[in-house]
Amino acid sequence: MRRCLLAACMATAALVPTARGGEPVDRAEEEPEPLKTNWSLGDGVPMPTMGGMQFWGDELFFHGWRIQRNVLTGHCRLLDGNNLRHTWGTYEHCRTKLEEIKKDQNLAPMQGKAVIVLHGLADTRLSMALLCKHLERKGGYTVFNVAYPSTRQSIRDHARALAKIIRSLDGIEEISFVGHSMGNIVIRHYLADQTDAATGRRPDPRIRRFVMLGPPNHGSSLAVRFGDEELFTTVLGKPGEELGRQWTWLECDLAVPQCEFGIIAGGLRNDQGFNPLIPGDDDGVVAVATTRLPGASDFVMVPVLHPLLPADSRVMDYALSFLQNGYFISADERQPVGEKDEG
């Protein structure tokens, strides 16, 4: 019965990140040892990928183009907006190919306001697709829906990859974030990595606002409860371990955002929530109390299960409202919701 409950909890989706802190983050960009070969077979000919979403992470965006790195081999691939691969090999080779494509297709430089979107643990960027379309169509934002191997690397590794993405956004004038579950913890780690009071180092000055969907801002009680289970550690990898029993160390490496940020939590507005294994109200995976973080500009609760938060129409409206105004307001409301819990 215990094992069945564990499987059900993990299938509920995006469990949150964990931690394993300790040593300070090296501010210099660290490149993994890449595979030294560039493949000429099919080079320049768009080809479908073979999947493997938990083994590839984005490191550069240019409009719909992306350069990804494989977490196992270190080699890279260049994808277009339709997820077709145009070349693969070293990072430098993919950059060179992208520059050729820019020139050949006369692609305009990037500009305007962008939103970086990060999915949760054991999830994929597909879970954020509806939200991304909503932000693009209703808000006019350029949206970068980030893929990252959430179960295969530590939170610190994911934060370093996010830093590379942000550095690649030449021409973009304003950057905001929307994170789901563990994606929020990756962003908070990135913000901490970029902050050093002693030297005056600060995060990218283009950063504007940050919307958190179901964030495990104080760790995960489920990760603590099932941390000894072999199935748990096998499926969720290092981040699953970090999230629970190593949270104390990870939390030291997280920043409270200095930009405006708002929190959207799932819950039933009672003391039971969706999941009897979680104390208090919850969204089935994350406790409402765990989502809260001092300094938030606004907070709203919706009766939605954790994995469904990014695709819920109310959540999408609230996220767009906060990005535009700095507070939550739904499509049929005229006043900000403040601390209101929507039932």
C-alpha cells in the first residue's frame, strides 16, 4: 500500500526541487567536457529528434531556435521552432551553424519583453505549452519555454544552465519568469548565484517580475516521507533527494526575489486539502503553507491539483495579470485579488 501511494504521488507530477548545498557556487561559467565530434550526416537537413526529454537541457535561445546539451555525453544539438534538429556536435559548432542560419534567413535581432517559463520536477516543457501560448497571444510577450533534465542534475546545475540562457538573450529589453513547482526553486537559486553583496554583483537588471505556480518554497513533506524508497530515488534522482532531507542545505543557496513576485497556490481552503498525506491544505503535492514566501507582492489560491496549475484558465489569467500589472486579477474582475483565496 505504501509503495502504491508513492507511485500515485509521483504520477501526480511536478514534485518540487530539493537541495544539496554546501560549497559556494563558482561564478564562472563551467562547461562540461563535450563530445569532440561534429556529425556531418544530415547536417543542415532538418530531422526529428528521438525524444529523451530528461537528458537534454536548453542553453541558448534565439527566437524559436534553441541549442541544447545532452546531460550524459555533453554534446549539443540545434533545434528550430518545430523541434527539428539542424545539426549536432560541440556547442561551438552549433553556434556557428545558428549564425549561418541567421544570415541565410535574414533573421531579425530579438527585442521587446520576454518571459522565461520553467516546468517542474519529472515534467517537460509540454506541460507549460498552453500557458506559453496564452502569454504570447494575450500579452504579446516573447516566451522562452525552457526544457531541462530535471531529474538528472542538481538544482545548482539547472540554475547554471538558466544563467547561460539569460546571457544569450541579446536584444531582449525586459525579462520576467513563470515557474511551476521545482522550476521556481531553480529560478531562486539562479537569483542567489547572481547576488554578491561584497562585490555589488546583482542579477540581470532586465529582470522585472516573477510568478510562482505551486512553489515548494520550504521543501516538500512528501519528499521527506518517501526519501528512503528506492522507487522514489530511482525516478526522481538527485533533485528528489535534495528536495526532502537535504532541503536545509539547499535553502541556504536560494534567494528571496528582489523583483516583484506573486504566488499562485492550489488548495481547497480547508485543513485537509487534496492529499491526506500532507498536513493542512494542499494541491495534492505541495502544502499551501509551503508555497508562501515573505516579500510576495500578491497571493491567490485556486482549487486546482498541482500538475494542472499551468493549464488552468484562471491561473493563466492571473499569471498574465501579474506580469502586466504586478498583482493578480482575473479576466472577469476589476479589482486586484490581494490575499483573497478563490474558492
